[in-house]
Amino acid sequence: METQSEKDRMLWKIAKKRAAFKSQAISYVAVNLFLIGIWYFTLGKKDLSAHFWPIWPILGWGLGLFFSYLGAYGKWDFISAEKEYEQLKNQK
């Protein structure tokens, strides 16, 4: 049975992960809009068929952001150190 302090600690950990994800998401949008602006004003404005190079940071960073989202809002219990600790503790 979890005590109130253990629950608070877990809730605090979840809250920190979610706040970090939101911060990362804002940075992702801002930086990628900036990169798209650079592409547009250097190549895209003249020729919209020019290679859309911002796709690479968008996809790469987007993949990392997706995993950050799953860590903050999804169920990643199967790779959690806390979950492994609890399983070992309960094996007695």
C-alpha cells in the first residue's frame, strides 16, 4: 500500500515530465517555424519545388518529441526502473 508521501513523490515526478514535454514542444514549434522561414526566404520563395531541407530536423526532433510525449503521458511502465524495483521487492 502506498503512503501519501510516495504518492506525492510519484505525482511530482509525473508533473515534472509533463512540464518538460510542454517546454520541449514549444521549442520544437518555434525552432522549426524559424527553419521553415529560413528555407522559404532563401529558396522556397523563388522556387517552391526546391528541396525542403527543414523536413530532416522536423522528423528527427519530432521522433524524440514523440518519445518524450509517451514518457510523460503514455504508459512506459515496462522500462521503468521504479517498476523493476517494485517487482524485485515483491519477489521475497
